[in-house]
Amino acid sequence: MTSVLEQPIAVAATEAVASLNRITKRYANGVVALDDLSLSLHRGEIVALLGPNGAGKSTAVKLMMGLSAPTSGSVAIFGADPRNSQARLRTGVMLQVGRAPEMLRVREQVELFRGYYPNPMPYAELVKAAALEGIEERFFSQLSGGQKQRMLFALALAGDPDLIFLDEPTVGLDIEARRAMWATIRSLAARGKTVLLTTHYLEEADALAHRIVVIAKGKVVCSGTPAEVKSLGAGSATLAAVKIIRCVSSLPAETLLVSPGVVSAATVDGVTTITTSQPEATLREMLALDQTLHSLEVASPALEDAFLALTSS
Amino acid sequence: MSTATLTLPSANASLSRTARIFLNETRYEFLRLLRTRSFALSVIGFPVVFYIFFGIILNRAEHIGTISVSKYMLAGYTVFGMVGAALFGIGVGLASELAAGWLELKRASPMPPLAYVFAKCLSAMAFGVLIVSVLCGIGIAFGGVSLTLPVFARMIALTLVGVIPFACMGMALALLVPFSSAPGIANMIYLPMSFCGGLWIPIMMLPKVMQSFAVVLATYHLSQLMLRVFGYPSMGSVASHWFGLLGFTLLMLGIALWAFRRLEHNA
């Protein structure tokens, strides 16, 4: 099932900024979070680690940060151990944190983290990049979910790092704030920074990443550009020609489901939606059976469907 | 020569940056604790209220021979206060940051790990000094307690050192116990350890069995040292108390280290 696409040569030629080499991570309770996973990040690229909950995304980030040791395999950040202090000075991270110190102000927390680095991002620039204007004097306990997320984002950028890990960065953000964060992430990559983000928002990976690595149950399912991942979903053996058919038809779902190639069929508010791997045959049969069929629409599955098809099997 | 002149300024810069990290970490930890009203009020309030009741109202101007009861009890309640500051400030604070995933973010940052421990420890010391000063002030103002400046200075010095064993205990507690039960367990340790260590009732008045049990408690050793600062009768030798405190500290540090390794292993 594992099918890894060829890397573009220009990217493959540059040395990896960070890499996980054949990592297996087995927790003390026996759960295998990562299973022989390899991943490398190159300068200036945004990589999205995409997968359902429990796929091993956060574990991969923690291993790269040296917060957790692999059961087997090796991790290298700027060619060094991730716990190396020089490597940490060049790395910024945003983890899924339940709570920062509640009785410290946004400004104080940001200043504290800036102080960890020899050449931090200027305070004003940082506040602007993370959209913290106007809430700098608030205590963490007074922030909304989205504001908390933005403060954690600022802490990740505080040192103006070359490598940035963002674990589910846009959880709890409204659309506007999410788009603003995307813009910041894009501008970081444009400046030569490397960004690894985990997400289960498919739209986010599609909109933001140069490369998507889909993982499920601790293994890489596929990787490539968003377009490649989408075409891979559509081009794989079982999903050869999966199309989604929408129309207004009097045919009951039971009749459609027995038709060859139909994966699913349902009628909601008078509109019938059918997923089929043999769209031509399905259409011929439907048109023959129902003379009144109208408002026909045939579409390729979106990234979301390709992704779901890839990770569900 | 040229390498020396080149590396020296950068080494200096990194050293001064490290010093600044330690300082800022401590400043913000203290500020955070001070602003956390539930912590600041209870940790200062409890020993103050207890001392006012038992040391001042019940025993004001009371003397046994040449011993002022208010002053004798000051020794116990100052120790009670600093233990609370360390156990709750570090034990509960660290447990909370561990549970929230905040500690992980700190560890992933370039902050020297020692700065974190240093900040927590120094903040507990600062609260200890604050509590001891308030209690002394109350004793002098309302309990007829007299303290010379050298005696007060020695009390403060003992406070700074005395907080350390309980800071280690707080760390061990935070790393062993889940956050949800940390405050409860801290109380379960705090109150019995204070009573059995002779902080409320002089150790000589406790049953023999409890007196022999007290030697494993850092509260006992610290309060006996505090009584010696006053020149009041105390049990055991000075060396035995320092030895007891050191042993207690090493034991707690060992437990904390073991618990931390265990957490790291399971991470």
C-alpha cells in the first residue's frame, strides 16, 4: 500500500534540515505510534503531516524535538541530536498545550521566550506576525481559544528560528485568523525557513504545503505535492476512476447500490449522490432506468475524499 | 591569541544571556505565584492566621521560665510557612505545568532546564522569606517577641536553606502524582508532617513513639535548628539535624529524578 512519489530533484539535492530515519516508536503500554517511518525536511519547504487522530503526527513532532526517544531509528536536526542546544536555538515549536501560565501577560510570555535566543525576532514584528496587537497586556487566562493559539504561535517564532514545528496550529482559529496564520507561514518559507505542520484539516494542507505526507497508523501512506496526493488518490488501483455523481432522480438508493461499481448512494433533499468506480456504466444504467433524471453533475473526488480513501484502508 | 579574543566576547555574551534567562525565569515565576491569589493568600494566610490564634491570642506574654511562648511558637510557624510555600508552589505548580503540556514546550525551547528548577526554587525561597518576615513582624508587634537583627538574619539564612528539602519534596510529588490529586495529596503530607514534626506542639510534649518517628521528618530537624537560633531548648545535636535535612533532600531528589526518568521513558 505504501507508495512514495519521487521527490523533485531540486529538493532532493539540498541537504535535509531535519530527518527521521526509519523510526519506530513503541510506547511503554505497547502501542506502536510510529512504524518504520522516514521523513526529511528541506530548506524553505512547508511540509504538512496529514492524518487522522492517533496517526502518530504529534509523536513525530515530539521525536523531532527530542522530547521523546525512538524505540529504533535515528533523528537528526541540522545534522545533530535534537537535544543539542545549538539545534534548539535554531528551532521553534508549537505543541498542543492545554495551558500556559495563566497569570502571566501575553507580552511577558513573549519576552521570556525571546530571551532564550541570541537573535530573537524583534518584538513588534513578532506581535504583528502572530496578530497579537491589542491583547498584549492580557493575562493568558483572559484569552479566547484562538488568541491562546496565536500566543503559542508567537512563542514558536520568538527566536526567528530556521526550522519551525507546528502541531495543529490552527485548531480553534476562525477562518480569518487561520488565513492570517497561513500568510505568516508562507512568508516564513519564502524567507528560507522550513516548516513542518501537522493537521487534519485537508484544506489547510492543500492550501499551504509544498509537500503533503499522509500518515496513518504510524506509517507513511503516501507523500507528494497536494496535486500528486490528489491524483494518487484518484489513480490507485481500487479508486481507478472514482467519480461522484449528483443528480435528481426517482431511483431508490437500493436499486443504485446493486449496480456495478457503486460504492455508496444516498438521496438527501431530493438530490441523489452516488460514489462509483465505474461512472460510465453507472450513468448508462441510471439514464436507461430513469427517463426523468436531470440536473446531472459528475465530479472528481476532492482531496478530502482521496485522503479518506487512502487512510481508511 | 586571535581565537581567544574572538571566542571570549561570544562566550561572555552567551554567559550573560544565560544569566538573564535565569533571572527572567525567576522573576516571572515569582510574579505568577504572587498574582495567583489562591496560592499567595493561602500560603501566607494559613501560617499567619494559625500564629495569630495559637501564638498570640492564646499565649500572649505567656512565659515558661525565661522562654516566651509566642517566640517559641514563632519557630514552629515560620517552618510551617516555608514548607507550605515550597510544597504548594513547586509541588502543585509543577504538577499543573506538567499536566498542561507546558513543561514539554519549555523543554523543547533552548531554555537551560536548570533555569526552570532554579526559578521555582528561588521563588519558593522568596515566599519563605516573605512569610517568615510577616510572622516575625506580627510576633514583635503583638506578641511581645524580641528579635535582634543578627537573630533575624540567621532566621532568614535558615529559611533560604530550609526551603530546599521541601522544594525537592514538591518536585518528587509533582512528578509522581497526577495534577488532579496533587493539591489534596500535598495537604495530606503538609498537615501531618507539620504536626508530627513538632511545629504546632513542642516535640517534647508528643508521645515517645512520635518523637522517635520525627527523626525522618525534615520539619522536625528544621524547627529544632530554628529553636537553636533563638537559643531555646531543642532536641538532638546540630549535626544530626543538618544530616537529617541532607538525607531527606537527597532522598527526595532521588525520587524526583527516578520519577522524571520514568516520565521521560514513557514519553
